[in-house]
Amino acid sequence: MSHNQAKNPVLQTMMTYSKASLVDVKRVNKHVTLSLWDNENDFVEYQNSKFHTLSLYMKGGHDNYRLDKNIINKSGENKLCLMPAGQKSVWEIGHPFKLAHFYFTDEYLKTTAMQVFDIDPREVFLQDLSFEDNQALSSLLRHSIFQTDWRDIKNHHFIDHAIQMVILYLLQNYTNNRFSLPKISGGLSRKNQSLIQDYIISNLDQRLSLAELSEKLNLSEYHFAHMFKQSFALPPHQFIQQARVDKAATQIKSKINSFVLFYNNL
């Protein structure tokens, strides 16, 4: 077990006797953690008791097999696996490949189901998937999350939004029921527009997660994001990026003006 694995409770003891190498890990919040792995020629028993796991084959993996179930689908690049929390699976790993893991809590999944779809969370159960072929979900994970720089603060809100989209997609397509997204018309009230705009402008140097902003207005992340876009004509992450650019431009202009004033007084 690597140092990062030993420190991170999400990763501890989830892969028994595996030779997998942890390339990178990012704890987004208490509900979501992301990781990247390399592995080859291995036998893996996988079980995560606290987090659901959505896996994406980033590169290679064409000769991997699941041994505890009779799987018809073939492994390979861009294929997906979904492993509900607590469920054990056994895998035979062949040639070198890169794997991305998206871990999320059952609490986050079911809270989203309750807030967005207005359903009893006790009725929500994830499917078990192996080597699923879904280009829409694979592209969302690859391009909006795992190929985005996690450490750049400018990307945090964009990643938050992509994470929410992944959870909603799973609820709509890979649970025991098929849930339809509610139609949202109208934006934020003028009072809430002013409140959230002032909060964003005052905290541009902070992470400003989608969860934090939606909580300020007592809305679900889904409802907040859609109502925000209706009000400001931009999704939250783009609005924040533009505000940061505007702030930086104002600061640069102020410094230039100060320099010109100083030079003219010489």
C-alpha cells in the first residue's frame, strides 16, 4: 500500500494483495474522491465498504476479466464498471492499463435523488456493471473530470458541476428505477441574485464549490445551477471564471495607473 493509500480512508483495504500503483488522488469533498491507477499482470479482489465506485478505463485494458460473474461484455479503453459499496468483485488483469476511479458516498447519491427527483431515498439502488459501453458518460468522466487539472483552483467549480452531472446520469440510467429530471422554469429572485453575486465577488480567492453556493440559497445543486444560468446567462463555473478574470484585469489596470502617476510626478 502506498503512502497516499494509507492516508486516505477511501482507498484503505479496498484492493486485496493488488500490485496496482496509485498515480494520483484528489479528495473533492467528504462525499467524492477521485483517483488514477496503473496496473498490469495482476489478480485483484476489490471491495469498498463505504463508497460506491465508478471506474473508467483510460488507456488499454483490453485483456482484463471479471472472475466472480459471467460477463458477456469485453474490457477495453473507455469501458465503464460500476461497483456498489460493500460488493466484492474479483478481477484478472492482463497487459498494462490506466484506470480512473470515481468514488462517491451513498448519502450523496440518495440526497441528490431526494432533492432533485423528490423520491424516497430508500428506493434507490445502483446497478452492478462490468465493461459497460456508454460514450456519453465516458466522455464526461474523461474530459470534464480526469483530464482536467484538479489542483488548479479555476477548475474546481467546473469539476463540481461535472460531478453533479455524473451522479444525475447514474440516477437516470443505472439505478433500479429510471428517474426523469424535473423541468425548471425561471431563475433566482432578485434578492437571491444580489446575495449570491455579492458572495461570489467577495470570495473569489476561495474554492467556491457548487455545494457551498447552492447551500447559501437552500437549493439543491441541480436547481441552483439551472436557476443561476437563467438569471446570469452563464453557468456558475463560467461566471466565477469571468469574475476572476475581471478582477485580475482591474488590479493590473490599477497598478499601471499607479506607475504612470508615479512616473509623471518624477
